[in-house]
Amino acid sequence: MTTTDAVVIGSGPNGLVAANLLADAGWSVIVLEEQDRPGGAVWSDDSVAPGHVHDTFSSFYPLAAASPTIRGLRLEEHGLAWAHAPSVLGHSFGDGRWGVLHRDRAATASALDDDAPGDGDAWLALCDTWDRVGDDVLRGLLSPFPPVRGGAGLARQMLRSGGLELLREMAMPARSLTERLFRGEAARMLVAGNAGHADIGLESPGSAAMGLLLALLGQTVGFPVPRGGAGRLSTAMVRRLETRGGELSLGERAEGVRVERGRAVAVRTAGREIRVRRAVLADVSAPALYGGLVPWADLPSRLRHRMERFEWDPSTVKVDWALGGPVPWEGAPAAAPGTVHVADSMDEMTLAGAQVAAGLVPDRPFLLVGQMGAADATRVPAGGEALWAYTHVPQRVRGDAAAGRPGIREVRGMWDESDLDAMAERIEARLESRAPGFRDRITARRVLGPHELEALDGNLVGGAINGGTAGLHQQLVFRPVAGSGRAETPVKGLFLASASAHPGGGVHGACGANAARAALFHHTIQLPWRRT
């Protein structure tokens, strides 16, 4: 029988961060990963076409670059190198215009002022406020809730000019905020497009938080990518862990957590049982842990009732292309952006979001696009491009908003080969309208639908990429259920370390860090666990 101080279930970024922090504290750690490679949703491959490296899941990492936890791991000493596109982000409008977030805030402001006089000054004012309070805002957002340490620093900073107003703005609907701050579409859509990374409607409170956070991080740390592919980030974390004595076991699926007298004492796999002296940290979705790895008989009945109300974020369809040349964008910015958002207007984004909420496949989907060759030339042959685009679709499809329209194939929601082809054609048509001749440059294509994404990473249930909805009703003390907000579970020595825990999705490592610190804290002073 194998015995260790801690078992970490899952080698996604949260699991690897947790394992590293425990190893730093001198604990022996075994990380179990059911796939034959580490990283969870942080991986890359060249299976679309030789020489074209695509990030299989997540791609651009402003949160990782800004995260105090990931920065503290000093992964550059273990092979990680960041690369940046000439500009951070571009928003493509239907008439060939662009809104561009440049690396230099003065350049961003100048371009926004050209679109609408006064927007440049408003942009610089936001950046100035972020300079004063951004570090504390980020620390507060990523800390366990309530954020005692980060919150104290944030409270002090709020006394400075603009601090309280920034928090108020982050709590607003993205539409209300952008229409209040800016006169022009370019500035408004730079924020709204970033808000579209989450599944909160642009008219809903809190949707501005993601938009402002990503836009301001983009202006300060950029949207970097790991040179050579996203897998290099995961590989660096594995190397660091192994130098500290940690062990990664690939192709070994955790099948259950054994609980004795209310405490996690072992993890069972198909081939062995691993006894734990101190803790089990689960980088798995909340539904996979509660009632899955841990039977309901070992959990409070009211947790079962609360988990019945757990809500997933929407599904995802992602298309990867190998291109024989750069995307022929109409009106392309002189400085190519690594990330591109495609939407005609905020109204169109609102309609697409409402269609997804109603169970309809959007007829004009909002697209998030990545130009990986523009961001990192080492990933593509000379003159080529590794492009991807993804969009959100309903977890349960009730219909297709484009049904019956001439020339558009209907998507039924089965997400079989026929549905994926139809959805890919819809996405390609959208890109072709922005970049005439785009289709002629495609040399290879891969389509990953909800089934494929979940098969490649069991945490991406139904193609959900954020571990559960980012809606306010499932954030802070409501994540994953009411009464949460921290990594502790009702089982002693068991901690939830995935994006289903606060603060949720994004490659920031905070969920894993919070779980590791909770495990260390409880082991040191032996506080009683809460029963939720």
C-alpha cells in the first residue's frame, strides 16, 4: 500500500499549483491524472497539421501573468517563457473598423480618441485607477472569501481617489458601464467583448467585472502565451514539482475517496489504494466530487439538496485551423492582435447571449479568436498561421435560431459529426465576412465540440470551460453552493481545488492555492471543519 502526506486528484493548473505549494511546505505529494498527459485544460498539440502548434483548450494568460501565486512559483526557472503579439486585443466590426488594445496605453488612448473624442482620456483614467488599486483588487478577488488579508489592503486603497468608484463600476452591468464611460463603439466593445468571456449577460449586474478586469490586465501585463504552446506552462509546473520531490502519475484515474469517521484517509484507483496522512485535494468539478468520488452517505444531506441547484456554464464549440498565410482581415490593424473578438455590436452580443440562455444555437455567434502565430512565431511555419475560434452554445439545445434560413445548415444539438460540421461552417462564414479569402487559406481543420472537450478533460462537462456559471448567484459564498466561498468541504482533510470553487474559472491558480493553504492551515492548528 502506498502512503503519502497528500494526494491531489487532477493535474490541471489548480492541481499543479496546489501540489507545488504543499511540496514547498515539505509534504510528500502524489498527483493523480487520468489522461496520459498533464495540464487539464492547459495543453497544446500539433495534431491539426505538422508544425502548427494549437492550444487545445485555453490559450492567452493575463490572469496567470498577474497572479501572485503563479508569479511566486518562478516558473521561468523551469523552462517557461512568455511571448506577446504586437498588440493585445482587437475587436473586429462588420464594416472593417477595429477597436485595438495596444501594448502601450497611450497608443490605445490615441486610437480610442480618434474613434470618439474624450474616450482616450476616459481610458487613461481607468488605467490610472488600476495602477493605484489593481494589485489589491486582484488579491481580493483571488483570495478565499471573505478576503481578509487582500480585503484589508483593498479597504485601505479604497480611501484613495477612484477606488470605491472602480469597485462600483465592476459591479455594474457591462452595457450600463460602457455607455456611461465612453462615447464610441471601439472603447465600449473592447470592454464588452472581454465581458463576453464569462456567461453573465451584458445587462446583468457584475458583467462589467470580467470586462474591466481583462481589459485592464491586458493594458498592464498583456495577453501573453507560453512560448512553444500552452503545454509549456503545465510542463514547467510539473518540472518544478518533481524537483521538490512531488510525484505525477499519468493514466491513473481516481475512483473514490475513502472516508473514515468523517475524515478523508485514502484515494482509490483501479490498481491501488493510496493512504493519506494529511489531506486530499480534488481538482475536479464539484458534481464529480460530491456524490461521485465521495458517496452521499459520507456527506450532509443538505449539501446534496444544494448541489441539485448547481448550474453549469454554457457549452463550447472550438475550431482550430492551419492556414497557409495570415488571416486576410479587412482593415487589419498594423500591429496584429493575438486575440480577436468578432461581433457587430453590443446588441448583437446581447441577442446571442439571450439565445444561448433560451436553449437556442446562435445564428450569429459571438466569436473569440486566437492568432497563435501572431503571438508566438515559433508555433507556425514561416508565413503560416495557427488559428482558432470558439463560441458558446447551450448545454441543452432546444432549437437553432438559424433554422429555416436559406444556405445555413441547422444544428440539432446532438453534437455529432454533422452538427459539428454545420457549426464550423457557421463560424467560418462569420470569419469569411470579416476576412474575404480566409477559407482559401485553410489547409487543415479540427472541430472540438462538447463531447470531445469533455473526453479530453473530464472537468469540461458538456463543454463547460469555467467549472460552473459565473453568475452572481454562484459566486463568492455561493460557489459551488450557498455557504461555501472557501476550499474546505464537510469531510475533514478533503479540499475542493478546482474552478468549481471560489474564485472560479480562469488560469490563475487561485483555487488550487486556496485549497493548499487551507490544508496547511488546518493541519497546523487542527481547527474543526464546518458541516455545510
